[in-house]
Amino acid sequence: MFSPDGPSLRELTVQALSSVERGYDLLAPKFDHTPFRTPDSVLESVAKALTPLGPYPDGLDLCCGTGAGLDVLAQVCPTSVTGVDFSAGMLDIARRLPPPDGPDVRWVRADARALPFGPVFDLVVSFGAFGHFLPRELPGLFGQVHSVLRPDGVFAFPVPAPPRPTRPGFWILLGFDAVMRVRNALWRPPFVMYYRAFRFGSVLGELERAGFSVELCALPGFGRRDDGSPRARLVVARKTGAGQPAAGTVNS
């Protein structure tokens, strides 16, 4: 599961008993050697899907971590790329990345629930971060994203199809969430990381209530399940207004 350069069991235990911010500060030096980093196959697939929908002059990577999404934004944002995260340790690793050709790059430490920007971005992406937000926090989070996008700007993120109960992955994720709930009931500070709390149907509704029109694009590189549905989709939420309901469309 982990490469030889990844964290030890002891290090993971210490991180899991810390706050989310402190845990990621500790994990940062070895984060890219864990399965928690978004795979390159996902990043490349998202870049291919976004390219024909652009251009997006200025882009933001929400909860950027160690900067895995930098290359995605650099391919579709010719003017500037900004990464924002609340972990100083993760940003320290991101700042060591070689700058891409073309866009200006900056890294900003901030909480995604209180973004320090005006409407200055044309694209916001996020990879694998939503498990750190409780369902009740999504309206505020999506409202923040809406507020930093220019008119007609896009909020995009990949979503894998959830494993079925007949697959081992279903029970692994269910067990992980159960362990985290027990941990948070018994230990402070809490470490919010739940794989099954980000429910697809409710997420689409919250995006529309925040003022986005939503389109789902299949990511073809991951194939389809037995019933013909995509194994992974890209959510493309376009800013349409100031928090009013917006019509949703679905493409598979």
C-alpha cells in the first residue's frame, strides 16, 4: 500500500491522533509516497477533459496539498495558477515544485471555508479533499468557491463511482469511516476524513443551491461498469448566479 519512502505505522498513528492540519503538516514530507495522493492517471484524465472546455486564464487548486494538481492547471490556465491549503507543511512541499512554463504560480495558506480572494478565477479544481468536510459544511464551502469565480467560471472535480456492496472496496471504506467515527468520539481534536460522507446526489443539489449549473462528463480513461455507467466522472459546475437555484444537466 505504501512505498518504502512512505510513512511508518507509528508515524501514521501519530498523524491520525492529531488535528487535520497538524496531521498533514506531519505527513507532508512523505505524502507523495502514499496512496492518498491523487494518481497521475486521474490528473491527466481531468486535464484532457477540461482542455476543450477552456480556456481559463486564471485557475485555483482548492486544498492543493503538495501541488499534484499544478500540472493540470498549468495545461489549461495560461495566465496564473494559485494553490490554497491550510497545511503549512503541505505548502512547503508544493513550493519546491519546479515552476511550469507559462502561468505565474503562487501558493497561499488559507482555509477553504474562508477564502481570501475576490472573484478573480476562471477555474477552480479540487482533488480528493472533500472527505475533510462534513455534509453540513458543503453549502458554505460551495458558496466560497462561487464567490471567487468570475461570471461563467467553472468549478471542476473528479468523482469515482462508489463501490458496490458486493465489492471489497465498499466494506473497506465503510470500515474506515466507522473507525474514524469511533476515533472522533473518543479523542480530541477530531480528524475529519470520511470517504462515504460525500454523497453524490446531495452534492449536486448543494452545488445548484449555491448558484451553479452542473454537468457531468464521463472520464473515458477509466471505462464503464457492467451496467454501462462510467467508473469516473468529472463534475463541471458553472457559475450562473448569486446562490439562486440553477438547472442541472447530466451527460454520461
